[in-house]
Amino acid sequence: MIAQVVRIERDTHAVSDAFVAEQAWRDGDVIGAIEAADRALAADTDTDGRAAGVAAAGAAADGALLDAAARWRGVGSALDGAAAARAAGRAALAAALAGDVAAAVDDLATAKDQLPNPAPRGLTVLLGGAGVVVEAMEGALERAARHLTGLAAASVAPDPMAAERLDELAVTVTAAGGDIEAARALLNALPGTPTRRGRMLGAWLDLRTGHFGAAREALTGMAGTPVLRRDALLAAAVTVGLARRTGDAAATAATWARVAPVVAGADVELLLLDVWGELSVVAEQVSPTDRDLVVDAMRTALDRAGSPWWAVAADRWWQLERAVVAEDQAAAAAAAAELDTLAADHPRLRGRADAAAAWAAVLAGRVCPATVDAAAARLADAGLRGEAADLCRAAAQRATDPAATRRLLGAGRGMLPGTDGSGRASGLLSEREREVGALVVDGLTQKEIGARLYISPKTVEQHVARMRQKLAASNRAALVAALRTQLGL
């Protein structure tokens, strides 16, 4: 009798662990949820799939999207009706994000077979979102972004167990389509308090658009907050991206050593191929072995998804970026040629193709200021202001005509956030002070700023002193705050 009582108490405790796991996940206590789910699964009494569902959601949050999809299929196989359809829909979304389009299509078919009539509205929104991600993978990025935005506005709560919220997915799809500025604006317009995922996406988009100070501030704001690997990958890309843009090789290497364990073993998300591209460029600088691992993971994801043209284009762009870092003229020329071929069938890629051709020519020592200026302007129009400025600076370094050098440096300065796009001064600060100020906000030292602008650290110090006087800033923190307001950063 006593043994029976003990067994009942243990079974009740195990079942409650499954319930606690799901509730903790919905409340945002990810670590507590996974621990409770593991206890329930170890007890082998997860009769309704609650703990298994938390484990699946946890796998997705940890960057193991393919494993998450497989886990959701297992959950669904033990259920029926709406519960089974919901599990299949979650599997479809995770599989699609990992680029396993064929599996996602099968999962959606399974979900529709189980769908009750009438179906819960939240369930139809989930399935609609998963289907839209499949469409995005196949190349309909602009339409998919609009559709996701519409689905996210539906009067249903986001599915807390799905791999990602649909409104944040709309941002990711927009960025993958090449319109970084639009993605940044869309994210900033989302209602409510940003999620951890949203803040990391914001930091990534700030990095891509040249708002380095904002990206650094976002990382600082997340310090001490538990972040699972899927979001930590975004943080890793931002962290190493900021490090490499300072030009400090030692600091970049040290930063890579800190983030490399986060990168190893995670599934590459095709919609975030640019994130992996950034990681590959830093690995190119630091570790050929790590570079090969990252590039192989990117290519595996491409193959798994059937090599859609937009993802191939992103991959070739990062091949170009790695070639620039390595000063590999042949690799740059090959990437530029492939982008040019893709642009013939997909005109939206023409801007990147022209920029790649300009980069390849610059690496080969052929500098045409007009060509570089035009190519950089198209990059800046797409939001890639930092990359546009880098192209102008690299061309200026290789130009033999002093007038061409000045023209290219001026064009590069005009690409950065904080100027009016023409490089002219506006407001209280002079043009040069605005240039120095933007880099002060980004956290660069006086030596690093001097190297960026081809002036001495002493000259930088003089500009900083004048700005502090003009802006009535008593210390560096006050100066940074005043500069953010003055420069609109």
C-alpha cells in the first residue's frame, strides 16, 4: 500500500513537471522550462506531449531547427485533430527556416489532413505563416514579407511554441530580400516591447546599415540576459562585425575566440545567410579552419534548399567579402562574374553585381572613381552604407590621382549615417566634425578614427575638443549622447 502511494505521488509529480514546463516556456522562463521538460521526459510519463513540445521548442531556440522539426513530428504522431495539426505546423516552420523545403511541404500537407472544420484561427495563421516561409525560400521574398506582415496583424496571439513570431519573420524576410533599410524600419515599427529576438535582429540590422553605435548599445543592453544559441548567433555576428570594423586585428581575433563555440554545430538558417556570411569574413581573417567550417555549413544549407537564386546571390556576395579581406583577386573576380550572371535573370541583383565588379577591379588595381562612386551609391541606397563606404575607401587607397583620392574619400564619407548623403555639413557641426562624431559614437578610439579618415590622432583629439565645446559636453558619455541627437543616430 505504501509503495502504491509513493508511486502515485511520483507519477503526479512527473505529470506536473510537464505542465510546469509548458507554462514556464509560455512565461519566458526558457531554462526552467527545459529543465522541467527533461524531468518529465526522463520519468516517461509525458502522456499528452507537453514536455516533448517544450523540448522541440527548446531545440529550435538553441539553433537546432532540423532537430526541432523532427521532434514536432514525433509529438504530432501521438496526437490527432487540432493538436496534431499544430505540431505539424510548428515542424513545417522549423524545417522551412532551416531550408528543408521538401520536408516543410510534407509537414504542411500532414497538418492540413488533421485540420478540423472549423479550424482555430490561431492554427490557420500558424499554417499560413509556415507556408509563406516556404514561398520565401523559393524566391517570392517581397510578397512573402507583405503576407507575413498581414498575418502578424491578425487578432490572434503569437504562438509561443513556434520557432519564431511572424512579425519578426517579416523583418527577416525583408532583409533577406536585400532591402535592409526597409527591414530596419519595419522592425522599429513593431508594437509593444521588443522581444530578445527583436532586439538582436535590431542590433544586426544596425550593424548592416552602419549604425555601429546603436548596435553596440543593443549588445550592452542585453548583457547578463540569458540568450539561447539561435539568438546568440545574431549577437555573435554583431560582436565580431563590430570588432572587424575597428581594424584591430588582435581584438578581432580575441572576439572570434569568444564567439566561435556559439557558432559550432548550429543549423544555418537560409534567411539569415548574411549573418553567417559576416561570421565567415571574420573567420577568414582569424582562422582558415573555422572559415572552412562556416563556409561548408553555408553551402550545405544552400544545397539542402535547392540553391534558390537569392540565397546563391547572398553566398557569392560573402565570397566577395572574404576575397576582399584576403586580397584574393581571382576569388573576387569569380564572385563578381557569378553575381553578374545572376543579375541578368534577376535585375534586383544588379546593384550588388555592379558593386562586386567594382570591388574586383579595385583589388586588381583598376580604379575608376565614377564607377566606384555609382556602385557605392547603389549599395547605400539598399542600406549597406558601411560596405559602400568601405568600397570608396579601398578605391581611394589604390587611386594614383590625388583628385580621385579626394573624390572617393568624400563619397565614402557621404555614405555613412549622420551626413546628408552628399557629404555636405549640416547643423551645428562641420562636415569633418560630423565624420569624427559618428565614429566617436561607434566607440572607436582616436587612433582608429584617424586611420579611418586618414588624419592624425592629434587632429582627431582637436576635433573632439571642439565638439565638446560646441555641444556643452562635460565628459565622453555626455558627448556621445549629444552627438546621437545632433547626428540623428
